[in-house]
Amino acid sequence: MNTQEMVQDLNSKFQSDSIRFGIWENSDLPTIFVANKYCQGAVSVFGAHVLSYIPAGQQEVLMMSKASHLAAPKAIRGGIPLCWPWFGGDPQPTHGTGRIQFWNVTAVIREADGSDTICLTLSIEEPHRLDASLKVNFGKKLSITLNTVNQGDTAFVLAEGIHTYFSIGEISQCFIHGLGGAKAENRVDNTEFVAADTFGFEAETDNIYYSTSAITIEDRAWNRKILVEKLNSNTSVVWNPWIAKSQRMPDFGDEEYHNMVCVEATNCAGAKIELAPGRAHSITQLISVL
């Protein structure tokens, strides 16, 4: 089934006044578009990847790289990639297989409050028999819940991340609040430290924070604050590639580091989840503009 046929099939299968299926701009990605009283948004069926979230009266919350590959099987750069069922570059592919497969759309739901929920699923056999389901609710907040079920006969060590790229006015005028006192790991120079209550950016940043706290992104350039809440997540990652790494990434613009910061709800490094056979685990991230 080609993309156009997939889109036609989805539009006939799922009828909704606030949801339509189409193709993402300048791509061949089948995409779910949402427009309700709270927001506009979009999710790619490839990777179950949230591409856009625009609250009513606000500007875009998510950053999409203009250099991103927008065709399978290459991962999308920007928006909200799902890192599943592992986090990082070992094993390959980086951040797991979930973000480079087509997911199944199982439901679109108009909730009682007027928000919209999109449900997608994926099953894999390697490196373990796992089922994943994703629920994305587009409302006053953007809520993303990733659930994993171990369908294998042995335990599986799960690492995961909701790898959100936030759109900001200027990284040098961006500050992070809410992680004060957390134990942290700097993955650029492999050092450990304790997080400050408030910090900004002056160089490449790739830090894991052992914290369950909500995080506030203060974007002074655009005079807005974004609240990032989470459930069942024992670590958070804060990332900006800065100058040299941006230049090394073929799917990321050399100057785009100025206008993004990643704040990610994760279970990674020393906080992976040991999932027994038949057991389930979910992680949730909630995003709102204050």
C-alpha cells in the first residue's frame, strides 16, 4: 500500500470532525492532523512521531529540523521521537527501532472535554517480544503515554525516552528550572555533578538527571515558559548539540542549535526498567505553555 492509499484507507476507517489524515509537508509521511478548540497538531504514522503542537493563541511548541530526513527508513529529526526499547547508540540503530517503523493506528477519540486522543501500536520480535502502545492527547496540554508489555518468556531491560525538541527563541537566553539538587551525569565529558536550581547553556550539553521532578523551560527571547511534567520517569535528559556537533549531523542545520532545546522524560542509564514476562510499564510526558 502506497502513502496515498494508506491515507485514503485511514480517512475512511476513522471518521472525526477534528482529525484528518494526510501527508506531512515536503515529505511522503502519512500524518494525522488534529485541530480542536485547544490546539492544532500532527503525528506521523512513521515512528508514531509527534510533529507539531500549537496551543490556541500560541506559536509552535516543537522544533522540527529543516534538514531532517522525511522518508522511511531514516529517523525524523525534531518533534518528539520515541526512544524505544533502548536509549542511546548501543545497540544500533540509535535510540531503538520504534522510531523507524510504521505504527498501526488503532483509534482516534474525541474526549468529553473536547480534546482528541490518537492511539497507535507496534509489536516487535527482536531483540525481544514486546508490544508498545502510544496515546497522544491533544488538549490544553499535550499528553504522551508510551506503554510497553513484555510478551517474551524472560525479563527484558527496557530503556526509553520521549525525546522532545522544544522550539525556543535563542539558546543563550534559555534557562532550565526544577532540577536543583538532582544527581546528574554529563555525557560529553563523562563526569558527575549535582544540578543547580537554574542553569543555562554555554556549550554542548548532554546531561542525564536522576529526578522525577517537573521542569520549566524559560525562554526569555520569546517571553514564554513551557512546563514539562512526567509520570513513571526516573531520569530526565537535557540536550543541545551546540556548534561542532550540529555541523557533524547531516540531518540538522549548522545554526539550528540556537533555536532548540531537548528536555526528555526518560528511564535510561542507571534507571532502566527491568520488565518481567507478562508485565507492563508506562511512561508519560505532559507539555503545557504557562
